[in-house]
Amino acid sequence: MGTDPLAEHRAHLLAVGYRLTGSRADAEDAVQDAWLRWERLGPEGRADVRDVRAWLTTAVARLCLDQVRSAPARREVYVGPWLPEPLVSSGPDDVLDAVVAAADVRIATMLVLERLSPDQRVALVLHDTVGLGFGEVADVLGVSEQAVRQMALRARRRVRAATEAGELPAPAPEPEQRRVLDAFVAALGAADVPALVALLHPEAAMHTDGGGIVKAARRVVVGADKIARFLVAVAQDAGPDALAGARPAMVNGEVGLLVPSSPAPVVVALTVDGGRATAVHLVLNPEKVPT
């Protein structure tokens, strides 16, 4: 019996779909549809495919293309800051761990990708991350190979600029992330604003994604003091048991927190650099938070 291509390449394909769309559901739909296309080739058609992984990758990319190109219009009407659907993994056997290992899908990275033009994003992900040739990427986008080279170049420049600005720090060691997260939770539980401020970079930014469904800040909150006071106020409004049942979780490959609060659970993710949180991400939209 041969190897099942879907099982062999599933994590890779999900990572491609997720990096393109920021949506686990859309990525899973694209992978499933790509598999159906593969099945429809029949034995003879499949035998003609020299590189199954590349074939499935381009199929997923084509299926995601409409979502990627329509994203800017959808973001314009989205209520408040947008965050990607968080990948909350439950253990070493979770396929999401393999997805995270297949590519950099940290929330900070996804937000940088979100600022690229749709075609720049596709060119960067498929060529620089996945390793497809410029010709193959050109076929997906329906443009010339030279155009793809220019798109990838511009995308790299924008990512480099974000990295140099400190928006995309190298992943902190997991023990450092856990120390910051534990101290963050303790300070928040104690409503200790000065302690929270000390854990945040002075120019830290906080995104709160409620999607217009639940209460959330309508704009990105910038500054350690503003973030600390906002978080304490929200926790106090939620009541003394706001953090009851909260548990650490791996969120997009970094340490975070899953808070089973009412009316819907909340995912908290921190970007840690130099022993402090440089970004706080709160995913409150119940359509995005795993149940």
C-alpha cells in the first residue's frame, strides 16, 4: 500500500492555507478541496504528477486566492482590530503543533503578512516559505514570472522593515515566555497596574478582536500604562472569577492563555522580547475562539 499523500502533507498544506488566509477554517476547506481535486485526477492522472507535494500546494494556493484577494475589502468593514484565527494546540499529537512547526505562524508574523498586498503575500509565502519556483507562483497568480519576482522583493522589504522596527522579534525561548506569562496572569489577577506596566514594553501594542460581536477596543491600544489599565478594568468588570479556569496553552507556537470566560472564551497571546511583552493579542470573537 502506498503512502496517503493527504496524511503525509496535511500539516504542510494547512500551514500554507493558514499563512495565506489567517483562517484555520479556510485553510482546512482548501486542503479538503485540493484533496478532492487530487482524487478526481484518477490513477493515470496522479501517475503523471512528478511532485505530489508541489501539486497539492499549488492547488491549495489557488483555492485560497479568492479569499486572499477579497481580504482587504472584508477588513475595511470588520469592526475593530482584526486578528487571525488562533491556533490553540492541545498537545504533542495535535496536528496544529505540526502546522506551527511547518512555518512561522506567530500572530506577530501573521499581522505583518496582513499588511502586504494580496499578491505580494502569495508570492512571499509560496516562494520564500514553501520553496515553489517563480514560474509556479506566476501560474497561480496569473501574472508573469518577472512580476512575481518584483512582488516577492517588495514583500521581503516590508517584512524586513517590520523586523527592524521591532514588530517581528525572534521567538523568545519558551522558559522566558512562560515566566512573563505567569507574572502577567498574577499581576492581572491582583489588579496590580504597576506590576503589569513593568511586564510590558513602554511602546507595547494591544489588539483586541471582538469582531463587533462582543465588547472590545475599537482601536489598537498603545503604551504600557494604557494597556495595563485597560486590562485591569476589563478583568474587574468581568468579576472576581474572571480568570477562574484559565489555563496556559500554545497559541500559534507561543505560550498563551485560554480563558473560559462568559459569554465566550478568550484567547490571550503575548509576543515576548527581552523579558517583556511587546504585544498583547486578545481574541474575543466567539467565531474565532476554539470551544
